[in-house]
Amino acid sequence: MTATQDSPKGKLKKTFFKSDQEVRWCPGCGDYGILNAVQSTFAELGLERENIVIVSGIGCSSRFPYYMETYGFHSIHGRAPAVATGVKLSRPELEVWVITGDGDALSIGGNHLIHTLRRNVGLKIILFNNRIYGLTKGQFSPTSEIGKVTKSSPYGSVDMPFNPLSLALGVGATFVARTIDVMGKHMREVLKAAHEHEGTAFIEVFQDCNIFNHGAFDPIVKKEVRDDRLVDLRPNQPLVFGQDHDKGLIWDCNQLRVVKLGEADETGKVWKEEDLVVFDPSNPNPSLAFALSHLREVDEPTPIGVLRSIKQASYEKMVHGQIQGIQDKKGERSLEDLIYAGKTWEVK
Amino acid sequence: MTTVTPDGSPTGKVEILEEAVIRFAGDSGDGMQLTGNQFSDSAALFGNDLATFPDFPAEIRAPIGTLAGVSAFQVRISSNDIHTPGHLLDVLVAMNPAALKVHLPDLKHGGILLVNTGNFGKRDWEKAGYTSNPLEDETIVEPYHLVQVDLNHLTKETLKDTNLDNKAIMRCKNFAALGILLWMFNRDLEPTIRAIKERFGKKAPEIADANVAVLVAGRNYAETVELLDHTFQVDQAELEPGIYRNIMGNQATGLGLLAASKLTGVQLFLGSYPITPASDILHQLSSYKQDGVITFQAEDEIAAICSTVGAAYAGMLAVTTTSGPGVALKTEALGLGVMAELPFVVVNVQRGGPSTGLPTKTEQADLYQAIWGRNGECPLPVLAAASPVDCFYMAIEAFRIATKYMTPVLLLTDGYLANGSEPWKLPKIEDLPKFEVHFETNPEGFQPYKRDPETLARPWVRPGTKGMQHRIGGLEKEDGSGNVSYDSENHFHMVKTRQAKVMGIAKDIPAPELHGDSEGDLLVLGWGSTYGSIYGAVDKARKEGFKVSQLHLRHVFPLPEGVDKILAGFKRILVPEMNMGQLTNYMKTQISADYISYPKVTGKPFYNDEVLRKIREVLA
């Protein structure tokens, strides 16, 4: 806690960001992978520990700040984006990360999430999505699928789930990405891109809760199926996926459609890579990103990587820019000027 | 009206009054707030003591001419030291039948009733629910001195040669009423003319000219037709020498918050969500950009306080402003503030409750909520401003306590203080309270919950300080290290420590000032905005020979040291409050005494005469 060791840039190890607190997640939890990736990324970026603030809400994921040798604030359920907004507005020079979960961010804290995203506050938000309430021991969450049998839905959930990426895109988020707890390298790349982004970076991480929802993402993330079930978005590259890079996405009848490359389809058309949609996350128009976020998990590839990354001034920059502009023009007043203002009169 | 024989003035022409209570009432669009403010300003410049209170409708633009749309402004001017805007009226200006209907019950018998007959057509009085013209109904107007003027006609005639359209012309009619009132009280028009020119002159000189013309026309008309057989004079009050300005409670709160920032050199952050009657503080601080104030209009009350918590953590003087329903939503985050031991201020401008209640009316019914309204053992200091001007000083005091003891502080004001105004003798800057804020920067032996042995406060560390990274949160902490701890003995220790820290503030706050003798038959004990009403009543009761004194609490929780000794000097304790007895019941948990609760929950403040009657009744 009181280590004062300097941080020589570029030579850091991830342990530099490890606090003295014992990590208490269940053995095998996907959270470990995320903690590792964040510590490694911060080390690779050569960040100063004292300039990082990690704010979390409530839930398993929200214990995260205790395990990081940075400034940390474990706040209350759903409110981390609001607390973090206060920190970032007050001290724009600090690097402020928010750790949250599907219940924390999308259920009790939904309002703060959408408003933080629309304002474009310079926060990096990592949403651990395990599609279950873990800390309260297994109830369905706002991302649990219809029909999910849990303690609070013994006959199957009838709640329509949220799609976190569609939600973020819908409210005007300027950076939207998805990654997976077991794909460390991919996650580190996404985290770095988030760090570089001005404004809010929203990252959904598919995270396995090995106690209450084990294997929820297996059908798409297991090593043997992953390449066929995920499409990794690369800027300005055609949307290709598959173990043999043999599948792709085309834009057809106002939607994305999967085609097999090099093979004739039912109309006799043979699809080539140049027929595929080329994806550009910096496109201000979010339509294609939105269409990608809506691909059906059951029979279409699930997008991972950066769906959207556009340039827009951050909220804190606008707030402080306005203050600076007015101060430059009018100058600061003394307390005396302020008190002795308005209509005054003298009693002799 | 208390009359004094005029001395040296033309006989029968001018009556000298000690004081007068005047209310301007009309439709929300009639400019009654502006008229009332201008009249008050002229009284202040003349040297009267005064107090004002506006009464606006909850609806922004209720249908014209209806009872729901009546807006009023009351001012009491006096040649004595006064503390409230008064109760019964000496003069009522009613711009339409709806205003007459709503406000006539408050006019003293024999009082002057000035009506704008231009708005008393059949449709107008029908809209107000009258079945005939009330001005022709003796049972309605007979007890009063009715003065009828067609202000619409007067205004139109005065401005007939201008290029203004009819709508713009009719907007000037309130100045005709003001002209008549200024004549009635023998006031110079010049300061008002200057004020009109300042207000409208730059943007709309033709409107300024029109308003001035109508103001003068109103005065001239009244003088020429001798609207009353005599006029009135309220002499200058003997105020302490100094520079004064008139200030409303919300304005004083906003200024006090900024003053705390200027005095400490720590930047001010406000996280707030609009709510009546607190929004004006948000508006005011939002205009203080040149002074570096950061204001954040949050998405809801919860985000407002959570951003405030975040700002406090980041090392700002952080505040959130709201009213009762907002405090209800902020409750969980207040608990976080107590647990994380962060300094910030929550201003509750109380209004009528429960639930949405009476948003534009006043009440003091959030005291239980302030002292006890959180889960767990969750003590925090509760302060209450006693007058509009006191809001300034209590805002500074709230930050002093918050930062010295690392705790959230609740500051209670209410709608009556928020919108009421009184003259403020401006303080010398060097006389303002001094306090320093200390940020811990020494990593040697640093622990986030290592306490100052005297105050029990933990250190305040700005993130970004090298070598002092630490984690805080809402989970129970081990004392010292601040690590999460579920240890049962530690929890009990921490509960007691947080309690001891807050209770220890009792030693650091001034004993409340006793008004009157230190022994007697009755002590009138109050808190918050009832100060002025109680003061005036106790003053009169003492003149009548009653052995009664006043004690007013500005630090409600914890109580300052010595209150028990003061209470012991009196046989009984009368507690007037705008709730069902919340202070009374709270006091019973603190100090044993013979309390008499005197509740009033009407959305209106106590009046001097009500409290006085109660004192007489108790001591009869």
C-alpha cells in the first residue's frame, strides 16, 4: 500500500499494480483473467499508479479496486459511473476506470450508464457480463437469456435481455468494444485502445461465472468453436471469420448475412473477399456497428473487438474549456467583489 | 397600522407609521415579483428595515385569471428592527378578481385594498369563482378601504402614442400600481426609474421608457385625484452603520458555499438535480464559472450526490443541493459518505411533504430524516440556518465542519428562507470565519483510517499523491489500515468511533445565543426558519411582562455543549415548529425537560402574533 517505488516506463511488470490484498474471487472465476489483463495493460502502458483511480459499484466484479495498487473506490450499487464522473470532472488529469457488472451497470445503474455514455465523460468502463447475479447467489440478470432457470426464475425467466453493445451504441457512446475473459491478448489490445480514446470507452467482457452460470459462453468461446463463432473486428478489414477464413459477412437486403467464401450459393453466385463488408469503427454513422451488435448468437457470428471509436470532445474537456474561456474573458472575482455585489446601500 | 402623531408634517396629510405590510398580488404574468422587489429596493435605499416573501403558484403558467395562477409578493417595511415579512396586511394590491379572492382574507379590517378595475369584467370575476362583481358586493369589500383604479386604461392612455403593441403596453401596468404605492408611502421615484433603466435600458430602451412613463403616470394620477385623503410615511430604521444589500436565502446559501471555497482556496464542485425550491442555488453556482466553480446537472438525485462523493474523494469542496424528496433518494450515498468518511455538504431546502407534497410551500418536517433517516448507525452533523442571511454563514460553517471532521454535513434551510429576503449588513472579509483544509501528502506511516487523536478525523488524500494509493468504500473498514474487515469487534469499535467523532463536534460549535434572561417561566426553543417569528413574539411578550426567553438552535445535531444548562433555567420549554413535533421529540431523547410542542403544518410560516398568543396561553 505504501510502496513508493518509481515506475520506470516500459519496464513495468504487472505485479507493480498488484495490491497487498488477497484476491477472493471463487477459484476459476473469469474475473481473474480480467484482473490480469488490466494489470498487464497498465504495466505495458507504463502508467503511474498514483494517477489511476478505479471506481466500482457492487457485485463480484466490483471488488476489483481492492486488488489494484492504485487509488480505488468501492462505491454503492449501480452508482460507480456517477461517482467516477465526480472524480473525472474534478481532476481531468487522472486516469479513471470504472469496473461494473451486468446487474450493476444495466439494472440498478442503468440510468447512470446511459447518461455517462451520452455525455462522453472520460471514463473507461469495463462491464463484466456473466449474465447472472453472482454475489446474491444466482438470480437472472438483465442479460440472462429468456427461459433461464435460476433461483428467482425456477420456471424460466420471461424477461427480455438487454444487449449491452446495442444499448451503448443507441445512446451515442463514442467507444464501444467487446472482449472475452479467456482471450488475454485480445483483451489487452481492447484495453489499450480504450486507454487511448478521448471520452467514455465502454467495454463489455464476456465473463464466466463458474459457480452460478458456468459455461454460459462456451458455445461461442471454447477454443474449438471460437474461430467459427466469433468475428474479430479489425479496422478497415473485410468481415471474415472461420477457422479457415472461409466465411464472411455481406450487406444484403438491409442486413448482414453470412456467406461462405469461394463457394457458389443457391443463386450460383460465388462470394469473394472483396464482396464482403469492410468495417470502419471510426465511421460516425453507427448503423453497421448496430447491425453487428444485433447478430444472432445462436447461428450468426458474435462480434468482438472495437465496434465503434469516434472522435468527440470529452465532457470534462467541454466543462473545463467553458470555465477557462469565461475566466479568461471575465477574470476571477475576489470574495469582497462577490459579497459587495448587486444593489448595495450605506447606512451611516 | 400602528400610528404615531405626525410631527412637523402637514396635518392630516401624512400619517407616520412604525411599519406597514404590503402585498402585491396578480396573475403570474402580471409582474408582481418585479413590482414587489422594486418597492422593497426603494424602501431599503430609503433606510427602512424590511423583510420580503414571495408566494408563487406551483404551476408555471396556469390559465390567466384563475386562482391557481395567482402570484404574490409580500414586503414588510419598518422603522424598527424586524425579522419576518409580517402576517396581516395593511395594503393589498389586487390586479384581478382571482388575486382578490386568494389574498383578501389576509387584509386587516380597515386596510387599503387597491384593485385594478380594468380586470374586473364579468368573465374575470366568473373565472375567479365569484357569482357577481365582488367590488359591488358590500359583504366582501365593506370592511376595507377600497381604492379602485382602472390601471389598464391608465396604462393604455399613457402609452397610446408609442409604437408598442397592445400586449407590450399591458405588460407595463404593474408599474402604474408601483407608482401609486410609491406615492402612498411618499417615496422618491428616482431610484426606481434608475433601476428600470438598468434592467431594461440596454436591451429594450423603448420598454424602459414605457415602464418609466407608466410609473410616473401612476404616481401623478394618485396625487392629482387625491386617491387617499392622506399618505403614509415609514421612517428610517435605526440600523447598524455599514454597507447593506438585500439577499434571499438561496442566494445567501450559494454565496456562502463559494465563500468557503474562496476562504480555503479549494475549488467548489456542485452536483445537483433540479428541484423546487432548491434549484436557484444550482442556477446561481452555474453562473459562477468565472470563479472556477464546477457545476454538474446530474441525471438524477442519486447521481447528483454520487458525483459529489466522487468530487470530495478527488479533493474538492463538494456540495449537493436538493429538497426533501431528493434527500430520500440520496440516503444510500449519504451512508457511503459516512462510511468512507468523506467531507461534503448536502443542502436540503425543505418543502411541504411527504412525497411530492407542497413543492412551493415551506415546512420543516425533514428533521427526523436528517438526523435518523439512514440505514445502520449513521450519524452525521445537522445544521439549520435561522434566517435568509444566516444561510450564508451556515454554508461556510457546514464546510468547516465537513472538512475538519471528514464527514458529510446536512444543512437544512426551507422554502421560507430560500425565497424570503432581508437586508444583510455586509461583513468585512477579515471577519469571516477562517478555516484551513489539510491534504495529507506524507507517505511516511500513512494509513487511510489513521485518525487525528483530537477530532478522530481520518486524513484527506488527493488521488494523484505519490505513494499514498489506497482503497476506500462502503464495506466496513478495519480502523487504521482501512482494509475491508468483517471482524465483529472491529465493527463495534468503528460504529462507536464514527459516533464519537460526530458527537465530539459538540465541543467545537458555539453555544446558542439566549435572547432574554437566563431564567424564567418559559423558554421558546426553535430551530431553522422560525427564528424571526419567535424573536418578534418573545420580544413583545417580554414587553408585556412575561418571563420568557428565546433559544434558537443552528447546530441541531449534535447539540452544542451547554444547552442542558440553559434549558434548566426555565420551568417549561415551548417548541414552535412547522412539523408535528420533530424537534420536541428529538430533544426528549437528548435533554430531559418539560416540553410543549406547538406544531403548525400549513405550508406557511409562523406569524409573530400566533407565537405570541401561544406564549400568553401557556403562561396564562
